[in-house]
Amino acid sequence: MKNIGPVSSRWLAGVGIHTLDELRSVGVVNAYNLLRCHGYRVSLNLLWALQGAVMNVHWTRLPDSVKQDLRQRVMQIHETDH
């Protein structure tokens, strides 16, 4: 997968995501939160890398509007966790 290095690949495998199709099926935000809930030290760069993988673009080329939307969706989930 584009943007996904060996460490991130291991993390994703650790939560049952092995392919791009599986990532698409689970959804980027859900995959990110699965990783976070399993104790992996996730960052926003990983969130953007996951989205870039789904869109087949380098994460640094994601539009700011996409990054902002992802950030807001993750924050909404974090707020409901507390």
C-alpha cells in the first residue's frame, strides 16, 4: 500500500487489516481508532497516510480539506470515548 511502511503494515496486520481492500472496508478513521485502541502510538500523519493509501496519493498531497475532515472525525470519536 502506498504510504504504508513496514511498521505501519505490522500494526495494521495486528488489528486484522492486511490489504488495501480490507482497509477500504474497515474505513480509514475506524482503522486509525482500532490501532489507537490496541495501544499503537498513532499520529495524524498515520491517519493521512491511510487516507492517501486509499486514494493512491502520497499523504503530503492530500488536500487540507481532507486532512481537516479526517481530524474532525477522529476528534469526535475521541470525545465520545471520554
